[in-house]
Amino acid sequence: MPVRTDTPIAENEKSTTNSHITAMDVFTQLMEFRQAAYDCLCRAKDATFEMTDAILLTRNAYSLADLSLSPVFRRKWSSIYETTQDTRPQRNKLMKLYNQKIPKQGRIILGGDHTAWSRPDAPTLKERTYEHYAQGGKGGHPVTPGYGYSTIAWIPETEGSWALPLRHERITSWENPIDKAVWQLKQVCQELPSRPITL
């Protein structure tokens, strides 16, 4: 017996099929993106990729050893240390890949940030600088020895906390935060489809 296409059952089947196709399309795009990101890694590709997955899937990691316990990191715990030492991701290629995912319609909003990583108990750490530390450094002081990092991120939503970092780099002792942010912004804007608003 033929099934009428105007019945509610047929409509439900049709919408289920459409949503299934959409989900498969999204899954395919995700697989293609992950492959493209993998191709931007150089040495220790597999271990670096597994470490990235472990970072994404681990709610609280207080050390690299914590990340090595993730079920998606299928190597011995010492590999995670070797990975961070050996890997050299192609940052410009990754940035271009991320920029391709920014929608071409609408105004692009970028956010810049200077974050301190306090390292007062590491006097032999190379290139430590004095950083403003909002939470208060050792003894509650607002200035702490450590590293400064500059980040430029795409802000896709007016509400919420999700952002896509396009560049995230350490500010060396011979750079200042403003100059570093300006340089990063120039790198990012070369690849964007339109002029952004930067915050």
C-alpha cells in the first residue's frame, strides 16, 4: 500500500531525514577541520593531537600528568612532556584555518587580552618579566615575576564566554604588551574577510 506524502508521519520522517543529513554534514565538516588542523602540526603530530583532545575533554587539569591520564591520550605519561618539548605547530597556517571558519556576513568582533602567568618561585626560569597580576601575586602584591601572554580572539556571540583564539603568544622581555597586540592584530587582519572591531 503506498504511503501518502502529506500525512504527519511522512512529514516527521522527512524532517528526521533532513536533520540526519544536517548532522552528517556537521560531522563531515568537523572531520575535515580536524584533519586540516592535524596537517598544520609538524613534529610529534599524533601525540600533540591526542594532547589537544585531552585538554578539550579534561575539566580540571593541574599538571601535564593529569592530562596524560585522559582516555584519549593513549601513550605513556612521559610522552606528554616530550610532546610539549618537541612540537612546533605552524601558527600562521593554524590562524588561517581558524579565520576561514569566521562567517563572512556581519561585523567581526575581536578581543585582545594580556594575561600574566605568575612564576615567583622559579628564579632560574629564562626571560621572566614583571607582570601586573589582578589576583595579587605572592604576598598579595599586584606585580609578580613571571610570563606575560598576549591573545587575539574572535568573539562570536554578544552573550556567553565562548571565543576562538586566533593568536596566543608570549610577550618576551624585549617587547611590550601594546606593540605585541598591534603586531598580532596586523597578522590576523590580513586574513579576515572584512575589517573587524577590536576591543
